[in-house]
Amino acid sequence: MNNNDRKPATRTPAPNRTLDSYFPSRFLKVADLLAWKATEITPTIARVAEEEVQPEPNDEKEWKLVLYFAAKTGGEVGKGYLVSSKADKEALKAATGATTALDLVGQRVRVHIDTWRKKSVLRIDPAPIPATSPAHTEQSAAQSKDARAADKAALYGDVQGEREDYAPRCEHGQPANGCEVPGCPHHF
């Protein structure tokens, strides 16, 4: 039998295998949040690192900041958040008051799904996370929402207002930015 006549090995994909799993990433992506049934998370930054990345195959490698988030069960979430734009940098400064990368450790940030050039992307919300519990009055919650929308518009340009057509929750009905059920991917 000639080598040219050989058929390649094939197999049927697992029924629950996602398309994204064929192109894994070491960084947090929109697909990760969607797999967790969330549109935003509010984790604590456990550590920061500079990592060498190569944006495109023919590009030179460059050093970028990566944020690693703490999991409520201890340790870190498996993938880091690649700080890949000036908008992310400015949002981090606005949300945390940090001036150095190491100042970010221990800070909480809101990571949410946004749109850039008609593609879904992850962004850091420039609004600071309140140090108190989330028991706000309706007025302060509305003011916070207005402030976030104004900050986003200032950083990202023309941004449509906050989406009201979803309430980010995990499969346990808990807030997607902090489920209390151990083992849940939203358990930050």
C-alpha cells in the first residue's frame, strides 16, 4: 500500500467539546466567562506577572502585564487576565488607584464582557469596587451605575449604556462575580 493511499486517522469529537477547546489560551477569554454563564466577575488580584507574549506569528515578542485572580477556595484561577490595551491600564488605575503593577495585588476589579470593533472582548471596569458590602441603597446603586457608564464612555469612547437584559448569575443562582458554592467556577 502506497503512503499516498493511507487515510488519516479520524475520530468523532466528544458531544460536549466546545470549538474554543480546539484553540486553547493561557489567558482569560470571553468564552471562559460565557462557559461560567457570567457576563462579569469581580475577583481579587492575587498576583501580577510580566509575561512574554507574541501577539501575531510574525510579530516580535513583548512583555505584557498579566493579572492572576484569587479563588475563594484558595489558590488562583487557572488563567490570567492579559492587560493588553491602554484602556485596560487606565481602567486599572481608575478602579484601584494603583501607580505600580505591584500596587494591584489584593485589589478587587470588575472584569466584564464588552465590544470593541464589533467583537466581544474582556474589559476592566474603571469604577472602583466599594470596600463595603454590596448592600447599597437604590440611590447609591443608581449613582454608581451612572458613574461606571460615564467612566466607560470616557475610556472606551462611544459605549452604549449598561445592559439591563440579563442578570449575571451562575447555575446556582448566585451572583456570577462571587458564588458561595465551592467548586463553582464563579467561586472567587
